[in-house]
Amino acid sequence: MTVPPTPTRGPVGLTGRPARLFSVHVARNTRLTPHMIRVTLRGESLTAFVGDGPDQRIKLLLPRHPSQSLDALHSLTPRQMRELPDAERPVMRTYTIRSHDPSAGEVEIDFALHTPVGPATRWAIDAVPGQPAAFFGSVAAYDPPADTGWQLVVGDDTALPAVAAILESPSAPATTHAYVSVTDASAVLPLTTRVGTTVTWLPRDGGSGSGDDDHGASLVSAVRRASLPTGPGYVWLAAEQSVARDIRAHLVHERGMDRERVYFSGYWSRGRAEGE
């Protein structure tokens, strides 16, 4: 993702409050698809890391240059880090933890590959075992009310790690409809889902193999056409900022859903990098 999410509640440590900094290093680098890389991070402190939910976000810190040490950052908040001179400020990007293995002291982060290639994506592509990193966090927003009978989960490539984790969550309602926008058919990932879950993949090239050319229009169209169950529902939605806003407006204003049951987040904004 390329800009900070616009969630309903702010991540711990992103508002200037002290937050724990976890020092980690690269354990593995795995290419999942031509459009997604998984980097496994390991650190002794991760045995004590406690996640907040399936869509837990962190602020990932990466060295700006090979000789930069992240150790001196432990006494700083993210806000103070952003105020450092360019040469001293680490690369800071928001990502979702795909999975956490406390016994191994590991977390996995999936990076959606895109162009132009930003510094975090380039780091993920080139990452080798032993490379240092760190992160603040985490915070999660996924929180279906107790009476939820069904849920709608909507996202694009940048939200795919969170979507996959939500679909695996034991707290998911009995019925789930998921719509996922991806670059093309080669970006489709095998997902572990429960009985009662349907996943609709929406390749943005329309199956032509000609590239990424609809900029989220297929996602908006799919949700507009969707036949949703009756009764109390819940929506988790994350995509490009204008796409997420349009889908939420449709659900609340045209479908009449209670806005308190629609979580939405602009994971990125077209034409902008995180921090701009």
C-alpha cells in the first residue's frame, strides 16, 4: 500500500503515543505470484507480540541506506521519526500482518507488487535472510457485531493479506461473500475458507491478459450487482481511497446499511505515496 489507511480508529503508535518497537530480520523471501511477495520476519521479541485481529496493521520501518542502523529508533515515536532529517529518517510504510507464529517468533507480510516500484516494494523484492527491519503496532479494525449473520468482505491487491486472514478467522459469521480485485488471473491466491464462504475474483484486465486497466471499476460494479442476504450484516472494505468511498456510499445510501456496520479504509490513493 502506498498511503496510510484512513480507518475508523487510529493505529497505536501512529498518533504520537509511545509504542513498542519490534526489531526483526528477514528469515525468508517467497514469491507467491507474479504480483505478490511474502517476507517472513523473525525476532526474539515476537514471541511476546500480541495481535489485535485478522486485519492487524503495523508501521514497518526499513533502513533508508544499507549502513543505517534502526537500533537508535527505540526511544522515538513514529511522529518523532517523521521529523528526522531525510538522511536519518527510516522508510516508513503501513502493512498488514498476514500471519503470526509466536512459537517461531515470526510474522509474515505480503507485499503487493506495483509500478512504479517504491522503496518498500524494492526492499521486499531484494530482501535476503538477515536483513534488518523493525515495526510498530499493531491495530485491527475487523469487529463484526455479535448479532452479525453475514458479512461482505471487499478489497483489492493491497488488502488481499487482510482479506485472506479475515476469511480464515474463526470469528467470521456463518455466511461470507468476498470480492477481490486483482491485476489479472495470475494474481489469484489459494485461500483457506470456511463452509458458507464464496470468493469472487475480479481480474482488472477482464481476462484479456493485457494489463491492469480498470482502476477499481470492476470492484464497484460487482458490489452494486451483488445480491446480499437479509438480516444483520457487516462489511469490511479496503481499496483505493476513491473506490472505497464510492462503495461505502452505495452500501449506506442506496442499500440502507447502518454506517456503523460498514468499516471502510482507503489503503492507498492514486498518484500519491505514503507520507505525501
